[in-house]
Amino acid sequence: MNKAGHRVEKATFAGGCFWCMEAVFKETDGVVDVISGYTGGERADPTYGEVSSGKTGHLEAVHITFIPSKTDYEELLNKFWKQINPTDADGQFADRGSQYRTAIFFHNGEQKQLAERSRQEVSKMLGRPIVTQILPASEFYLAEEKHQDYHKKCPVRYRLYKKASGRESRLKKLWNDGLKGGLTPLQFEVTQRCSTEPPFDNEYWDNKREGIYVDVVSGEPLFSSKDKFDSGTGWPSFTRPLKKGSVVEREDRSHGSVRTEVRGRKADSHLGHVFDDGPKGKPRYCMNSAALRFIPKENLEKEGYGECLSLFEE
């Protein structure tokens, strides 16, 4: 428990330069603290100079304290993957050497299982092998004080470093190229550029078969045919998500109005919008078919969604 009485958990990630990783997770809702340091090596209390030599076996890493009721471990994993190039075995961006390798250090069996599953999902999304290791958490050594909150202490130098390292531009290209390779042009435009497909001229608006709808990018289960209804709009509409927390809702002020955008939690893909005019006072989750993949009831077991079969039992 922390001072406010919330149950807290730990997470440890290595993603290249710890300045950049610390800054990202510090801004995450539900994260209590993030510290930069070294882990995975053999020498006790290593210094920055020793780790930078690449001879101690340590990786630059961040140790995160978070409140699972506000942000769970899966959400932290999703954010972690989007900050790194998980296909690079020799470092990250301009930073080369074993000390800049990527890794997930799990603190318990559940974290290990979630990390392994998420690595498989990322490999499918990018269509490439993932080299990020999944390792048991070991001794974490605090980095020198000057490296803590570096993005706040030295904001100008931090911004210059981040730009010069090529992190942002190369991450954008990596994820865009990877997704383009696995999505149709329309799927890419909808999920990554927030486009909207034509009404009444899309794959699932009039689909009446039993089954579930998953995120076309990540494969995460999103909606069930049990909650689908004909809204008359020409897009597939549902009264609720399949699981609480499988989608993220955000304010959308584009196109001169205020709406609530719906995005997939794992892939952060644009799905559509939610409105308050569904049947019997329920919401209307108005989705793009191009953001979804339908899996009929008879194929659930074969495609790895056997746990969803209970939805269709009498």
C-alpha cells in the first residue's frame, strides 16, 4: 500500500536510454513513481560510466511503481512496446551496445505470462521477429541523482538528445510500416489516421451471424454479436464492449464538434465513436468495420478465443 492507501505493484522495463523511458511513464495516469537505474548485470552498485562501457552486463532500465486499479500491467506493456524498436538486438536508435538492449523484467508469474502474450501480439502486428527479452526481475541499482528526472532538470538538452537520437521519427516509421504490411489501405486509414468508412458500404454493418468482433490490429476481443443492433446508421453498432476496459474513450473535438472517440486499448487503434442514443437508454458504440475482424462462433476455439464460447451457451 502507498500513503494514500492504494495497493501498488512494481514493473521494470529496459528500453534504451532511461531518460526517454522515464519521461514517458512519468506522464502515465496511475503511475506513482518512476526511477532510472541499472539491472540485469553481475556487478553490485555499478556507476553510469561502468554500465556505459558495456562490460558489466547491466541494462539501462526504469523501475515503476503503479496503482493497478488505475492502470494495469497490460496498459504499461502496451506503452512500453510503442516506445522501443523491439526488432533491434544491438541497442536502440542512436544508442548502441548491450547496455541499451530492450527487456521486460517480470516480478511474478502473472507478469511473465502477460509479457509473453504481448510479445506474440507485437510480433503479429509488426510482422517481424521480436528480440526483446523477458527475464526475471533482479537487483535494481539506482542511477546517479543527475539522471533522475533528467527531462525536467535539463529540458533543452533532453529535447535535443531525443531529436538527435532519431527515436521519435524512427518509431513512427517502424510502427507505420509494420502495420501497413498487415492491413489493407482502408484498415490503415481508419485505425491509424482516424478516417471513417462509408455507411452501408462496409463489411459488417448488416452482419447477423453469431460471434465476436476483435481489433483488426491486435486481435483483442472487443464486441459480441449478442450486443449488436441495427442502428439505421449503416455502421456496425453495439450497446457495450465485450469486456470492461477493452476500449478507451477519449474526447474528440475534430470536425467542429465534441464527440467521444473509442480506441482499442492494446493497439491504440481508432475504432469509431460512442453516443448516448442506443436502444432503451443504452450507449451506441458506432464502429468502423475496417477496424474490426469478425470471428464466427464456430471458429472461436480454433482461433484461440475458446473462452468466449460461454457467451453463446443457452
